[in-house]
Amino acid sequence: MRLLVAALESELAAFPRELPGFDRLVTGPGKLQATYALTRALDAGSYDEVVVVGTAGAIDPRLDAAVYEVDATLQHDVTDIDGIVGQHVSLPALLELGREGVTIATGDHFVDDAEAVALIRPLGAGLIDMETYAYVWVAQRFGVPIRVLKAVSDRAQDGAITDWHAAVTACSHQLWNRVRADYGV
């Protein structure tokens, strides 16, 4: 059994309510809600894999509006005691998934301006979201394999929230097509 995870119900709009071989979890947005909900789910059940689907902003201009596999995640909204951005005082700076793909920067706010992107991009990420670091950290604590698929919804620039609202349904369809192809459901 796999656990299909998304932060928002709208990111699962194209997915059938019942999906053979998958339980479904909607966590709510942000790292705290993601951590809480996934911890509860993994504590209550046994899963062969966590499959995360959702939207992300593309902060690497080379990334098109497509679905990307995530290979690693970092936090862009933390700073350690030495003032190093992206380094938490007690958590790893980078969590790797052991897959080929794109690195994603996670933070607890919706990024929608060029100045913020200019500060985050040097950390080495191509995508940005609000939950992936938390999902990966929890799954790794439980020893459950995790796969993260993200559809680009916006460019994390001015007006990104408007772009996200307009794109989330199309992104959900892209993600559903990818899950159907990869898992034969």
C-alpha cells in the first residue's frame, strides 16, 4: 500500500477519490501541518512508499511548466547561529531522496517576488514549495521510501499567487497523468 500525499485538496482535483493501492492524505499547507499530518499517518499505518504530488514555483528559468521528480530538498527560510541561510541549527541542510531530478527549496511562505527568488536561487534549488522538506524528513525518520512529483504552477515572481490559482487544476491533471503512467492505475 502507498500513501498519496498532497498539501491541498485542489492539487488532487484530477485524481479519483478512491485509487487502488493508495491511501490518500491532504496535510494542509506549510511545514508544520505537513509534519504533523504525515507523522500521524505513518504512525497509524504501514506503507511501502509515500508518493507526494503537488505544485511548485520554478525559480530556475530553465525549468518549463512540466512535472518534475525531486532529488533533494532544503529549507530556504532558516538561518543557523552563524547566520548561514538555508542551514538549520539542528536539521540537515539538504535531504536527498536518491533519485534523479530537481532540488526543491521549502519555506513557510508563498514566494511571489523576484527579490526573494534572487536570495533563494543561490542555495541550489530549481523549484520552491512549502512542504517537501517536512515530508521527506518525516518519511526518512520512519524509514519509508518517498517520492515527490511537483508540477510547475508559477515562476515565484510578482503575481505568482494569481498564476497559481489559474494553474492548479491543470497541474493536478499533469500529476494524475504522471501517477497513472508510473503506477499503472
